[in-house]
Amino acid sequence: MEVIIIEIIGYLALFCTSISLIPQVVQLYRKKSAKDISTSMYIIYALGMVLWLIYSLWIKAVPLIIGNVISLILAIIILTMKYIWR
């Protein structure tokens, strides 16, 4: 039972952290402007996601793998929008 609760917590954390970037993506898309976005912050964030992904693959932690892939994709989308609409 305890393992199931820990897994649920892991998936809830994955859900919250992964969707946290969606409002930013939506706002950038609506405004078609990314001038207020910090490029260095998102580059550092994406690098962190890559490192977390390597770690989570190493330990075979499925919730972390899923969450890091989603977060990395969203960070790349934000950086791409920043590049396109600079």
C-alpha cells in the first residue's frame, strides 16, 4: 500500500511540474511575442531537464522519465518561440 501511495505522489508531481509550463506556451502563442522571456533561464532549465532525464533513465524511474521528457519538450517549444518571435 505504501508503494502505491508513493507512486501516486510521483505521478501527481509529474503532472504538476509538467503542466506548469503550458500556460507560458499558451500565452506566448496568443501574443506572438516572447520579448519578456528570459532566454538564459529557459536554457538553464532545459539543461537541468536533460540532466534529470539522464538520471531518471539511469535509475529507470518511469514517472521522472515521463515528466522530464514533457518538461523538456515544453522548454524547447518556449525557446523556439523566443527565437522565432525575438
